[in-house]
Amino acid sequence: MDEAGWGAQLTTDVLEDRYGLVVDVVEPVHMGTDTINRRVLTDDGLRLFVKQYPAMADLDEARNAWDMSEYCRAAKLPVPRVWPDADDNLVTIAEGNAWTVVDEAPGRVTTSAMTVPLAEHIGVVMGRMHRALAAYPLPKRVQQTRWRTEPVEDAVAKCGTVMARAARQGHDRLDQLRADLNQRRSDLRTHVTPLRAHLPETLVDQALHADLTRTNLITLADVVTGIINFRCARAMPAWELGRAAFDPRTVAISTEWTACALAMVGAYRSEHPSLPVSEVRACARIALLYMLFSFYGATTAEYDLPHEAEADLKRHWQERQTSIRRLLDGLEDVEDALRTSTSLPGERR
């Protein structure tokens, strides 16, 4: 039996033993770096998504993430149901691994740029989620804030580290990567200090999904039908909003990227008006700072991804490079537009 067949049989056995489900079809899903994922069709027509965790996974973090997922589902957000196992656990242990079983949401992960209607609906959903999670206990996991606190020269040094790793891995576009990293060094030294100088002195910190990006949203006809892959971390709502509103794929390839960002932020503000407006308006520069301090995708071999996923990660790096340039060039206009679009009736701009 090949690896796919062995995985399918293992999944069939686990679902029967721990969930009382009879499996008809098992299909591998080549996405994600932390779990082995499969789609399952049961004999009575249920469509499920099954995650198999590696043996060394942090199960406390996994349980916390699924608890937050169920909390948000109870708050009437579009979150797929997690199936409890025979002992009422959201994470089950079987065959030497941890597993979760989730309803499959209708739709798919969007692989293209956002549309304005989709961006607006993401803003609605995110605003409701942040409002609900404001009452959730603070998670132990804390989202990194290098974009706000890391010394610039530490990030500059990482450019050299990344280049050395790429050379060892036999990166197929070393000259292009060298040019990208030289540009990143220049941008870090030139722009970080003035960008940080205009951030609000304090930023709200609360429980968040902490990875609410395009790849973790299931959509159908410009509507969010499923929020998946909760990280469950303590983080800043303005960071999560900026990261989604200025999605690199949209900024890099769509002429409507500014309209998408404004639609998302405006909808978010309407649903969650208690987040200080100064933080909402800072989300563009927070997104820019976050991109400047992130090197994810510059090299890919260390993740041992399937070819399609590796190609998408390489594309993400290039889209981020393009997005940094566009945001640097247009930040003043974007922030002027944000000041106008986030003003509620009776508020001063």
C-alpha cells in the first residue's frame, strides 16, 4: 500500500473508532505546514475536513485553538463545527497522533485578489469576531510584535542570514533574492523609524484568531462561509485588521486594492466601533511595518512543501515585495482616505 492509501486507511480507522463514522472517500489536501489534512465523505453524505497532527505537536495549543473556534461559532460567526469524539474531546488521540474532525464549509480558499464586496464582508465578519473575542480569556500564546519593537539592525542582519540559507538550499533565483534583500535592508533603515513614530502610543491587546488572512477564509460568491485555522493568540486588533485589509495578493495584482482596503476597514469600524479610531486608522502603517519585518517565503526548502504549495509561498514573497513598494508610495493617500472613511456621524476627523 502506498503512502496515500495507508493514510486513507488510517483516517478511516480513526473516524470509525473515535467518532462512529463510516468513511466512503478520503482525499488528501496538499496545504498547510503544521498538519496532514484530508477531506472525507462519509457513507451518509457528510463532508468533513480531518487534521492529523504530527507526533510532537503542542496539543495544549491545538486544544486552545479549537476551543476558540467553538466559542466564535457559538457567537454566530461563520465557523465550521468541530466534532467531539466518543469522549467529548475536540482533539482526539488515536494511532499515536492527535486528530480533529471538522465540518467542511461550502466554498473554497480564494486564490485571487479580493473583490470590494468580499473585502467588505470580511470586514463585517472580522469586526464581529473582534467584538466577541474582547471578552475571551487572554491566551498564553502571544503574537510576535517585531514590527513594533525589534531593533532595525536586527532585522537588517536577518537579510544576511536569509541569503546564506538560500545559498545552502540551492535557491533557484539567488540573484533576484539578493536584489530583494538589498532593497529590504534599505527600506528597513529608511522607513521604519518614521513609520513607528506615528503609531498610537498604546494599542489594544486581546485574544484573536491571529492568522485571519486569505488562506484561512473559505468564501463563496463574495461571502465568507468559513473561518478556519485559528492560532488563538494574544495580539492587537489593528494588526490583524491591517494584515487582512492590505493582503499582499490584492495589493500586488489588483487595481482596486485601495478600494478593497477602505471597504474592509469601513465595514469593520461599523461592526466594532469601540476599537479606538486612532488604531483603526493606523492599520495601513502597521501592515507595512509587519511586511517589512517578515521574511516568510524568502526561502521555502525548510518547509518540505508539495510543489504547488511551495510555488504559492514563493509567489507570496514576491507579492509582499510589490506590496511594500505600493504602500510606501501611497501611504499618505491611503491614510487620508482612512481618516475620511472611518469617521462615524458626529465624530471629528
